[in-house]
Amino acid sequence: MSATIRNPILPGFNPDPSICRVGEDYYIATSTFEWYPGVQIHHSRDLVNWTLAARPLDRASLLDLRGEPDSCGVWAPCLSHAEGKFWLVYTDVKRFDGNFKDAHNYIVTAPAIDGPWSERVYVNSSGFDPSLFHDDDGRKWFVNMLWNHRDPAGAHLRHPAFFGIALQEWDAAAGRLIGEAKNVFPGSPHGFVEGPHLFKRNGWYYLTTAEGGTGYDHAVTMARSRVIDGPYALHPNVHLITAKDAPAAPLQRAGHGQMVETPDGQVYHTHLCSRPLPGLRRSPLGRETAIQKCVWGDDDWLYLADGGPVPSVAVPPPFPTAAAPKARARRGFSPGRLPPEFQWLRTPHPERIFSLDDRPGWLRLIGRESIGSWFEQALVARRQEHFVYRVETELDFAPRTFQQAAGLTAYYNRYKFHALAVSWSEGVGRTLTILSCAGDYPEGRLSFPAPDSVAVGDGPIKLAVAVDHARLQFAYALADGVWRDFGPVLDASIVSDEAGGGEHRSFTGAFVGMFAFDASGAAAPADFRDFDYQGASED
């Protein structure tokens, strides 16, 4: 039986999808923000089944995120293929608050999707969301949004800081921009124009952009011109994809994507989306990647095949195919490399925060800075991909002071997380505690919803976290193997885009993983064996 494309195709935190086809292979690059290594690239041959193929920004010379605030880092990459190699354009955003973003744009190339990736070439810092368009005459064009720092800080809708879409020629041989930059598209009245991608067909240059901010007013806006530098006329409907006027649609916050043609001329368009928890405008899975089937109208404009702008959950694939079964993600830790779904935060020097070789069969985290640090924290985690899941792991850790802690966390950023920690308390010895930060923006102050008076003795201890939509429960098991709930049921919905500062203050997604910190400076090790993530299907 042929499978349908089931949206989102990349569940969990996978925003700003840039899609590229090479022969019969499709690749989607998505933003990773403060998570390391930078940029996720997934591969498919049928648009139904996707596997993680690469994270190319994996060394300090390409990316160093230490000190960057939450939701900064790698924004909106663009992946393309020309002249026998892949081209990846990306932004490293160094600042969030205030009038400036300090957004630096770079280009890297590789002969294959898994590398080797070249050293980065600096392009400019005039705005974010860059893309590279390879025209059929051989010229290359760099396209990005223009950031206007003269905008009063704190304004939102129809934000004048989003000053339009800039176009400038890129000289690949010289590795620099040439000619003058031109503001070719101011955006529609909807505002917040960003995320530009160019596509050429039948003598038209089609420009798709993201508008409306990355919250519930988000949209894909389309325009076109006979010449690359405009003027660009708006689509008859302005927006190709949006759920801003459909609050009951299952896919919300739809916008920011790119079109692709199949070998036989069918058209699909990626976009980001989110799935809020029932009854709540909170999306712990973050901004995910979806794809829609499109058709060309008689007027040479692109339209969704289902009609209207609202994205669909079920989409026909380009040809009959079958969905691959998804296995339970039980992971052991072997010397060498982390399992592919895991990432860490900010640092290009992972050897300072974890080791897979010091104790074979275990992941050793090296206690560094606090769980809320922007510089060097030992936190290794994977994306939450299901509304209902359970994670179990085993921890071997011998703290000697309350300044040392290690355990399991449902984590979004420094002010949105719950953490079950093995630590130490005077008069008790080794103990369990919970550290929570329930959206306390911007201070990030902790609460302690469970007393640290539960002694757990020495030796390995099993830890678990179970999430059911907006409910989170921690548990532990000692040598007797009996699982015991620990602490109260906590609000899992705070580990989401919209909690705390809101949908325009943070836009990544929930992770679940292992952490260790040592405020004493002793770099106490914490060893973890196995990581069993079991998610419940929504079907």
C-alpha cells in the first residue's frame, strides 16, 4: 500500500527548511541555532522517508557559538547544488536583544553531502536568512533580508527593522560580493519580510519569502519578476502558505520554506510549522518541517494542490512508495561518535564536556558550568519528537558537594527546563533533587519542586522522565529495579517556544538529555549508560 507524505516530515525542532534536489535525491537543511554541530541536513529519495545525513558545521573554524544567547547561532541556512558540489549558506547571529543582531553570513562548499566541507568564506553582516541563487547564465546571486538597526527596539508587527530583501552578485572565484546591493522587495503589507529564496521558471524569477514573524501570523509570501533585480509583483493571494486565519488547523505557524521540482516536473514547497498542545498555544516540539504539493496555475503562479493557503497534514507523494518502519530509539554509547540524533550546546570543543572513550560503554559528561550557561555546559540531548514519550538512562555519579549535580533533563533553554539531578546534601549525602525553571524570563531563576532529602546511597541509579502532552513526571530506580515516581507532576508545556518570553523570544524546540555541572571547578565526571527514548505515535 502506497504511503502518503505525513506532515511534519521532520518532527521536532527542524525549522526554516531549505530543500535541494540532486538527481533523484532530495536534501533539506534546517536551522540549529545554539545547538552544535550546526545545520541539520536530511536526505530522502521519495519525500516520504527522511534520514539525517549530515551536520556540516562541526569545527571551530566553521562555527563557535560560545557566549551566544538562547535562540541565536545558526539561523535559516540555504542548501544548493551547482557545478558538481553543494553550497551551504548560513548566518551566525551573535546577539538577540536591542537594535543590532550582529548577523554574520558565510558560504561553505563540499563535493558530497557528508563532506569534506571547505573552510568558510565570509560574505557580509547586513542581515540574516541568506540564500544563494545559481542563475542559468552562470552568475550567482546572494540574497538576504536587510536588517535596519534604526528601528526602535521592542517593536513587533510590521517591524521597520525588516527593511526588505537585498540582492547582490557573488563572485565565487574571488570569494566576494561584487557590484552594489539592491533592495529588490520590500515585502507585503503583512510585514516582517525575511527568508528569501529565488526560483526560475518560464522566464520568471519567483521569490518566496517568510512574513508575519515566526509565530501564529507566519506565512510564505510569493512574488515574481521578469528580471532578477525586480520590481517584484505580489502573488494574487499574497500568501502561498499560511494558517494565520485558520486557528483550528492542525499545522500552525506555517511559513518560511522553499520550492523544489521533481525530475518529472511536479512541484513541492517546504515550510516550517508547529503543532500546539490541545487547548494551549504552546508547541514543545518547536518549529517542525512540513512539505506541500503545489500546482502551476494558468496564470503561471504557484498554488497549493489542495486549494487555499492552509497547509495539509496528508500530502500525496510524487510516486507510489512505502513508509519505512520506525524503530524504538534505544541507544548504547560506543567509543568514537555519539549516536546521530544527539547534539550539545555551543562549544566546538566537545572533548572538554564529554568523552565516549574514558569508560567504554558509557558516555562520560565532565561537569563544567551551570545548566543555564551560555559558554561551556555539559549537556548532551536529543530532540523531543512525540507529544508522549518516556526516556530511561542509568547514571553512575559520586558528588561530594551540593555544587556538583548530574542527571536527566527536559530542556529548552536557560529559563525553560525541568531537571532531575543526583547531587549531595549536608546530613543526607548523595540525594535526588529537581531543578526547574518554569519560564522565568529573563532572569532564569530556579525553583526546587521536590525536597533534596531522599538519600539514594552509592552506585549506579536509573533515571526516567515521562511526558504526556503537558504533564511531566520524573522517576528513579535503585538496585532493586523498582521504579518510583519522584517529585510532583510538572508542567511540560513550559518547555516550548511560546512559554516564558513568548513566540518571538525563543524559537527552537524541546530536547531531552543528560547533563552535569560542577560549580566547584573540580570537573567531576558523570557516567551514563544507555539512553532509551520511546515515543508514542500520534496515528
